[in-house]
Amino acid sequence: MEEDDQRERRPVLDLNLSISTGSRPPPSQEPTRAAALENAHAARLREMARRELQLAEQDLARARLIWERASEEMEKAERMKGIAAGMNSACLEITCRNCHRRFRP
């Protein structure tokens, strides 16, 4: 009889427990969340691709300027070479005023 009295004195516990991690949304929201994450990832990839394209265009513009400057320098060097070749032949024609001998470099 004492055991029955002790049972009656004990509080009744409700053991309907559930385990939750707290980080997962309810199952109905998972596809929406996955789609939102996919869209955010795609937006980041588009932004990275746009930035890479912009940098590539800037590099190409710089390369074109360098090419143009190098071409101008080559033309200038060719002109100077032509002038120098003309000078060498002119130097062969120089003569002394007194003896009229040709100049020998």
C-alpha cells in the first residue's frame, strides 16, 4: 500500500520529446531555400564573370596601346636607319678643300 501512495505522489512526466537541430527549416521551405541559395550562387558567378571580362578588356586595351607604341618606335628606328645609311654614303663623298682627297672614316 505504501508503494501505491508513493506512485500517486510522483509527478506524471510527459515524455513526448522531439529532437531539433534548429538549423533546418521545415520540409515545406527546403526547396524554396535551396532555390534561393542556387540563385545567390548564380548571381555571384555572373558578377565574377562580368568582372573577369572587364579586366580582360582592360588588359586588351593596354596591349593594343603597347603594340601601337612599339610599332611607332619601329617605324622611327627604320627611318633613322635609312637616314644613317644615307649619311654613310654622303660621308664617302666628303673631300678635303685643300687636296681634294676623299674623306676616309
